[in-house]
Amino acid sequence: MTGRTRPPSFVRHTTAARVNHWIIGICFVLLVLSGLSMFHPMLYFLSSLFGGGQWTRAAHPWIGVVLTVSYAGLIVQFWRDNQWRRDDLAWMGAIGRVIVNKEEGVPEVPRFNAGQKFVFWSMTLFVPVLFVTGLAIWEIYFAAYTTIEQQRIATLIHSFVAIAAIIVWIIHVYAGIWVRGSMQAMTHGRVTPGWAWRHHRKWLRQLAASDSRGPKPGAQTSSQTDLKGDRR
Amino acid sequence: MSDLQSQDYIRRSASTLTPPSIRRYEDQVAKLIDVSRCIGCKACQAACMEWNNLRTEVGTFEGSYDNPSDLGPSTWTLMRFTEWEDQKGNLEWLIRKDGCMHCEDPGCLKACPAPGAIVQYANGIVDFISENCIGCGYCVKGCPFDIPRIDPVDHKSYKCTLCSDRVGVGLEPACVKACPTGAIMFGSKTDMTRWAGERVEELKSRGFEKAGLYDPPGVGGTHVMYVLNHADTPSIYAGLPDRPTISPVVEVWKGFLKPLALAGLAFTAVAGFFHWIVVGPNEVQPEDDEAARQLLESKEKSR
């Protein structure tokens, strides 16, 4: 590392994507807390965080609306890089090595690996289902448009899918803690070349080949000048 | 009722502990509605409004004697009128006093997520404790009889209390007191069942061969029972369910999914924690930095 003050960094997520992601993140946490309080009696105490049961009941659906809208934005920003490819199967086949941090011989990963794609597509399925079933059981506004039997089914689907979403979310959060540097990628948006090499080598190669700063190959953003600046 | 020290709860919604129930020796009560003696005068409706201080907004004529046209947050009991023809083409006017059936196994209470918003007393009465109610409408989904109604202003669920305040001090429900023909009776469930048996025999002797008592076992029996002159087809009485049970959908949601979900969440979180303990963080190694540096430098040079 002689002759260089610090290594250049790459833009992993744009500011828009990060703001979008964290609106969803905040909403999701609030929805988990309020939703679980109305799901299991042992977690009812969580409703105090929202000012009691009535407030929890009133707030939960509105937070859900905000999440749904912002998730639509996230789909727009991320769906291309999350398209399922043949390589993803090979990566999934090597998952046993990935989870024990022994990644030699694991297929090179583009911008997102199969695990991240799994999180993305699971949530892309879950969020609309939760939204639609949530509307059906939004007592104040929509009870008149559904039969009680439909509401029962909607409630069951809503709680079942919500639990699935929370499990996927736990995996997502833990992966962010486990893979060092991922959290910064989503908070400050930047990763080191070493991080990109280790976790998303194909992405790094694409960026390097097109002399891009990221997040997309060929993206010649204003950050291009920063790259030069970094290397002073 | 929640201001009183009941101490006779046998069930309490969303509670994992035994509620105060030292007075559980109480007799089970029941209201018996003998539709064959009902003349449809609506005195019970008026008495219910009077005792409970309920005033439903005056509605519009819907082409039926039902007035108001449906149960509501402030209409806890309602005469439902049905014009029904038997096989011979004889017209019969069926009048059923609708309202909470006070199930022995209450679906509303099972579905309710708010601790203590729905309780069942030792005498069998199922009561909504309004200050604990959060207005979610789960009771509506739990109820096999389509009884609870959420008020759009205060977002609380309401239904017949079986005059738990009157019964608690040894009085009969207001509707029972007001009924001019004795079509509504009140007493211990044993007495009411015996009395219903006599009525059914009498109806049978008068040609109603299918007369019987409506005390549906699918919900563990009810604390409001009907004597029906056509007990083989309860649904002809304005849609009284033939074989009511708590919906299997609700049972899966509240019985099966609830513990399974918590176990699933706990398992995932614990698995993550132990992965951290056993495997630890996945950190960028100096080799990675070096390899990346070489890659980038080779690109620089080739340009």
C-alpha cells in the first residue's frame, strides 16, 4: 500500500437506493413490532411502543402503505441485477462453503449473489401479498367490501406471509452483520475493492473493465472524478 | 362491567395465565328463545335499547319488517322476519330474535388479540370489555354467527352482553323481562334445557315433527338457545347456521400458526446467533485487497 493514502472505493448503492432501502427498513421494523403485538398475546406489550392497542391497530396499515410504495421503488432500482442466472444455481450448490467463510472455488458473483436474490424475490412476492390481504382486513375502510370468510382467509394469509417475511428479514439482517462491510455498503453506499473482490468478483471485473465507479458497469457518474481524487 | 371485581372469569382473551376465577362455582345460565311463541312485537329490542342506553340512528325502510335492517354497534338484538313456505305451500312467518349466542367456546374470544378485551364469566356469559378493545375486527372473523359490529366513531366492538350487569345482581336480562308472551326465558342452563324439552314435546304433539332445541354442539353449546319448530333446518330462520363451528381458517390461524410462528422466528434468530459464535464474521482478507489492487492496476496499465 505504499504510495497511496487509501484504496479507492466503489459505489455499491446509490443515494436514492439507500434512502429507499432505509425507508423500507424503518417501516418493516415498525410493522414487525406492531404486527407481532396483534399476533401473539405474549408480544402484546409491544403495542405500548405505539401508544397502546388502538394506536397500533390504527398505525399498522398506514405504515404498510408507505412500505408498499417504497418497495415498488426498490423493485424498479434493483430488479435488473436480481435476475436469476444459471450461475446462481452453481453458487447455491456451493452454499455449504459460503456459510463457513471458505469461499475458495465458489463461483464468482456479479452484483448480487443467489442468497441476495432470494431475499429480493421473496420480499417482492411477500410485500404485494401482504398489501392486498392487509387491505382486506383494514376494518375501517375496507370491511364493507369483503365477506367475513374472505377476511378470515386474508388474515390467515397475512399472518403466515408476515412470519415468512420476518424470517427472510432475520436472514437478511444477519447476513449484513455477518458479511463485514455490507452494512457500510447500505449506510454510506461504498465498498472497498477488496470487499468487492471477495464477495462480488464478477461485479468488480465488470466495473474495472468499463472503468466504472459503480454501482453499474459503464456508469460514468460524477463520482468518476472522486475516483481520481481518491488516488491523489 | 370491568369496574366490578368479577373474579369469576373462566376465559380471558389473549391471556396466557389463568384469570381471576375464584368464583367459578357459579351456575351456568342460559336464555331460551322460543320462536314458536314469538309475536314479533320488538319489545325485546326496545327493552335492550332502554336498559343499555343505546340509540341507533333512524334508518330507511328496506322493504322488510326488520328494523333496523341489521345488527349494529348500537343494535345488539334484532327481530329477523322470514316468510317461509313449507312443502305443502303453507306460508309460515318465522321470527327470530338475533343477537350474541354466548357460545361456550367463543370464536370471538379465541380470535381477539387484546388481553382482556373479551372475557367469559363462570356463568357462561361472553362479554366485551370495551376499554381493552383495539377495534381490529378479529372478533368479527372469529364469530360463527356474524354478531360483533365495530363502531366507526370509537373503533370498539359491540354486541349483546346478555345484560351481564343485571345478571350479576340476580336480575334477568332486559329482553326477558319485557317479553309479553314468555317467548324469552332465562335461568340456569339445566332448567332452560329441561323446559325446552317440554316445549319441544308440545310442539311435536301439535304437528311440528321436526321441532327441537338449538344448542349447537359445534361451539360447545350456547348460552342463548332457541326452540325451533323446524330444528332440522335452522338456516330457514334468517340464516341461522345449521352447524356452526369456529371457522377452521381461524383455528389454523390462532391454534396452529401462532406457536409455530414464534418457534420459527426464534429458531431463525438463534440459528443466526450460533452461526456468529461458531463461524464468525466473513471479513475481507489482505489477499482480497491485494488481488483487487492488482486487478485494478492491470486495467490502468492496459489503458
